[in-house]
Amino acid sequence: MRLNVRTKLLGGFLVVIAMLLVVFGISWNGLTSMAAATDFIVHEALPEDQEVRDLELQLALQTELYFEYAITLDHEVLEEAREQTNVILEESAQLEEQLAGEPEMLQLL
């Protein structure tokens, strides 16, 4: 079976177009899965992570206040540390409510 030049060219272009469609489909699938992963990180993982970091920062501040009280014996500093304790307890309770469905994150808390 002898094919003329026109048929060979059309066949070659059709093969290239088919390969482009396959590459397009694979790329589209990869992009949509990447978009879903990015959306999860930005809207769910980062806010929870930020709240945990804020809680760690407040714990460090509270520790600093207790050290300052131990050095100066200033009762105002002690009261400030106790107020900080109340804030930490409230925020940790809120964070526990937010992470109720994620036992591994609660374990870290």
C-alpha cells in the first residue's frame, strides 16, 4: 500500500495533534490537582497553623512575665502573667473546638 505525500503529511499532523491532546489532558489534570492542594493549604492548613503559632508566642510571653516576676517580685507583673494565662486558656479552648475533627492536630496542641 503506497501512500502519497498528502496522506503522509495529514497522518503526521493527526498524530501530532493526538499527542498534543494527550499532553493537554495530563497537564490539565495536574493543574487542577495542584490548584486543589493549594486551596487546601491556603484556606485550611495555614490559618490553623497561624493560630497555633500565636498560642506558642503567648506561652513564651507568659513565661517571660513569670521570669520577670521571679527577678523583680513586682506584683503587677504577676497580675499581667495571670491575665495572660486566662487569654491562653480561652484561645486554646477555641483552638480545640476548631480542631475537634483532627485528633493528630489536637495531640500536638
